[in-house]
Amino acid sequence: MKNLLNFEDYSPNELEAIIESGIDLKKNPAKYASALSGKKLYLLFEKTSTRTFLSFAAGITEMGGCYFNQKWEDSNFSLADPISEIQYVGRNVDIIMARLKQNDKVRELAKYSSVPFINGCDNTFHPCQALGDIMTVKEIFGRFDINLMYIGAKNNVFNSLLEISGKLGVKLYGYTPLVNAMAVGEDFYASKPYTDLTNKSFDEVKTLIKKMDVVYTDAWVDMEFFNNPAYAGAKQQAVDKMLPYQLNESLLEESRALVFHDMPIHEGYEISRGVIDANIATILNQAENRRHIEKAIMLYLLGAK
């Protein structure tokens, strides 16, 4: 039995096969209408979400399966032994997706799950997002070896992009002066092939943008803290540090790059209204592809044809 917690145990061939499956699922949905007939998916949310819930729920339904949705606070995971709880859940369903706040909690539940376990997002990795992003790259460019610049916090999205880029040949550049609390250290970044732009000047970054195929941005402040008054001071520090690198018309001047954003979007922070409007078709396609790639993930983990 295999899980999807990050990409550490996945070969380039496996990742490419999942992406090709996602592309085919998008093109030929009728072919897979009963691929997971009778299969049951359990969705557990400690972190809020729009895309993760809707993409997984719609995805398994489109393949003939069904889902059960539960908020962490409505479950007994926070009140009882989580190991026995996840063992019980596995007696009732075929596959589990959990979107939790801490990576160690994801790893613990996955270790004791008797059915395939998908990390829907934690503070360290976001593998479903990165797979959907690289599926979008393949769909648009027909290849993986493009130039992609990420501008934002060093966070779960960046970590998963870093993992998958190294395995599939995406040339990744990262400007990441903000560092979120995560379950990886500097050795994780030192072992991955990417170009770190964090100490580069604004002019150097702007010059490099002209050579990019994709420029990717993400929220500077985690969604749990964005509107939290107790986090207002730290939020303002993040804004002050990152605002010069907002994806706006000036920064992208003379650039041919497509803009990716994993959503939710914070207009006027990481991205301007004009850049949103100019790239909304690409951003929405990127978001839609979460559903198709997650269908491919479920098929792969459940061994379905």
C-alpha cells in the first residue's frame, strides 16, 4: 500500500504517469465514470479549504464513488487517541484525505492507516497542489523543462514544487525571504536543485523574470492568520518585506511569462488586480486541474485502471 504525503518515495516515472493520467481524465471523463464505483473517500479537515474539498468531493463522485466529509473539531481526533481513531476510519472507507495543520500529525495518522492516505496539505508539504501545477505546465507547454520562478514565502507550496521540479526537470527559481514554520530544515533545500534568488536585488530578479515561462506567487501570510488580529504585526512585517516583489504590471514589464497562483488570491498583496485579470484564465485552469490530478492520485493509490 502506498500513501501520498510528499514526493520523497515517488520516482520521476511514477509522477509523470500520474500527470499523464490527470490529463487523460480531463480530456476523457466519460471513460472513467465508473472507475471508482463503490469506493468510499473520507475527508478530514483541520485546515479550511475551498479547492481541496470541492476537487476531491467532485472528483470521486465523477468516478462513481462517494465521500464523507468531517471537520476536525466535529470528530473525536482531538479528544481521543488519534491512532485508534484512524484505524477505525480505515475499517469503513477505501481511502483517506486529510488536510491538517502539522506535518507530524499527517505522518502519524498515515503510519497507522490501513488504507491509502493522501496529504491534502500541512504546514510543510502540499503535494496535490504541486502535482496540479506541473500538470498545468505539461498541458500548456507540452514538456516539463521550463523556467519557473516562485516569488513568495518559503512554505508548503514551495517545498512541494521544489521536490517535484527536481524529479521532472523543471528549472525552478525561488525568491523566498519569508520562512514559515515547517518540519524541514536548511538541509532539505541544500539537497534540491534550484536557483535561490533570496539575496538578489530587485533589478536582478526583474531581469530574470524576462527569461521565465511561468512566474508563480502565493499568499505571503498563511490563511489561518491572514485576518487574525493577533497576527496583525507579523502580517504587516511580511507585507513590508514582500510588497516590492508584488506581481504587478511594473515587475512583469517586458515579460512573456504566464502567471500562476494557487488561490485564494489576496488582491493588492502578492498580486495586483491588473495581473489577476490578465491571467485569470490560466489561474482558474490551474485550480481546476486540482480536481483532475486528484482523481489520478486516487486511481493510482487504489490500483484502479
